[in-house]
Amino acid sequence: MGATKIKKIGDNETRVLSLEDCFGPAIIHFSDVTVNISTDGHGRVKVETGGVTVNIADGQVTSCTEEGSKIRVLQAKTHHKPDGANSSAVISSHVNKKSFSLDNGVIRAGKIEINKISPYMRLLPDTATATLLVSPEELADIDGDGLGTWNDSIRRIGDIKDYHGLDGIPLLDRHKTAKHLSYERKLAFSLADTFLRAYSSQKPVVTGWFMPTKSILDGCYPNSGDIILKNNLYAKQEEIAKKGDFFVSKTGSALSHWWLSATENPNEYNEAYFVDFTDRNGGWVYKDQFALPVCPVALIIHP
């Protein structure tokens, strides 16, 4: 039999399950998510959830598949510290032979609380913080393919390679083998895992590029005017424009003042939120309907 202990991570309590000499499989239920874990007792572990299978050997991810299709494995490597970091940093999205240093083209938009990025991350401690990194260009200019729908944009962000030293985070939205896992929820899992890596290693960890959630975009959750993230793209648009692209904030340019977010409509899975940069208003748009601008972001997650 195993034992369960309570471990403090920041201000939160986390349950630690010890299976002792039982090599699995073990089934763990987190609300509506089921995780199957098994190990051979020699450092090799298999984790399965929602059609996704991850194989780990000696602490390193060796393969990741979704419904039989291999997904690019995100390796981690220690590099020189980025500007503003207090120690050597780990970059989670890209392995590069050259030393990693965020160059002056990447825009730092200030510190944000990770547990306010998405409701799916609300259980992380208030002490979990990150520096918000903003792409100096919108997605249309990064890959030269112009504006795209929401569905098209998340795919293209995942395909970004070595843009200012970072890759995009490759995430699928509600794949047919895991229809309950939205892009936003997978992003929350990825960022929470990156925070735990930073916490355990006591080194800052740099994520890859991803589509910003609504709170990163304008500071608020949907259907709320309360600012929960002071440092957001809408509030920082003039500062960002001094170093990169101007956010279109005037009408008369088709829908180029509507900026897409990763936040999904909880009542309609085919819709995502956009923010109107003329007045901070916004609404839901079908994921496969309008071609709208996107500003990719990344994080330096602090331990």
C-alpha cells in the first residue's frame, strides 16, 4: 500500500502520494481528468491521460504521442541567464548549441501572478510570479502568413522556431482523443508544470511562445471588469509600441483592432474571446471564423 503526505509549495498544500515498491499501474483522478501512471522500477515511467502518452526515462521525456502521432519532445537545457534573472536559467522550449540570452528585441512587460493567467491555474500560490515577455511582432509578421483564424493561429504559434531564441509551445485544441482538453487548459497544465520545475530547481525557467489568455491581453477574466493583472498588453500597449509593433487601436482598419486570446467560452467550445483595443471591450468569436491579429507572449517563470 502507498501513503499520502501533505507538502507545502508556497502557501498551498499539495498531496504527495507514495506507492513505495508498487510499480503500477496507478490511476489518479483530478476532477474530470484521469491520469494513468506506471513504472518498471528502473527509472522508466509512462504517463497517460486524455489520449496523450508521455514516456520518461531517468528524469527526461523520451517520447510523447497523441493518438499514435509523435509530438515533438520539449527538452530542457541550462543556458546563460536572461537579463534580469538572478541565476542561470533553464529554457523549456528550445535546445540551442549557442548560449541563450533574450536579446533586446523581446519586450519585457513587467511581473505577473501566474495563478491569475487562467482560472485553471488558480490553485497555484500567490507567490508564483513570472516576467511577461512580449513578441515585438504580431504572428502575421513572424511567419509572414498574414492574419489567421483562432484555429489557424494556435497551430502557427506552435510551429514557431527559434524566434528570438524561443520556439512556440505546440498544443492542440480539443483533439478528438481528448475533447475535454482545450488549448487554454493544456496551456495551464504546461505553465503549472514549468512553475514546479522552476520551484524545484530554484532557477528561472523560460517558456516558449503561446497565445495570451484574456487576462494577459487586457487584465480581466471574461464578464468581469476587475483588473487582476496590472501588467497586461492593453495597459502596456504604448510602451510595447516603442519597441515593437503598434497595436491597432482605432476603428477603420477592418477588424485589425480585435486581438485574439486563448480564453475559451465555457458554454460554447467553438468560441474564443477577443479584445477590442479601441475601448477594451470584446466578445466571443468562432474559432474558425474571422482572421484576426495575435501577439504571442512567453514567460520567465521565477522560483
